[in-house]
Amino acid sequence: MDYVSALVPPVVMAVFFIGLIRVIVKTQGGAMKAKEDAAVDAAIARAESARQASSTTEA
């Protein structure tokens, strides 16, 4: 019976991990995908412009 008690925690963790991955995959996309993509693109553009502005002031 020791082998059963040794295997239970990894099996339980694996089941929860698989469930988490399924939730993450299922929530990708959907109605809000375009809005989320636009928000990420805007954040990247702001970071890039701030980086360029700081490099021009240093030169």
C-alpha cells in the first residue's frame, strides 16, 4: 500500500495541471480576442516608443 500513497500526490497534481491547461486553451480566442490583441499591441507600441525616446535623449 505504500506505492499507492506514493503515487496519489503526483497523479492528483497531474490531473489539476491538465485541467488548468485545458482551461487556458479553451479561453484563448473568443469574442474578446481582437480587443485583447489590440491592447497588447498598444502596450508594445508604447514600450517601443518609450525605448526609442530614451535612446534618442541619451545620444
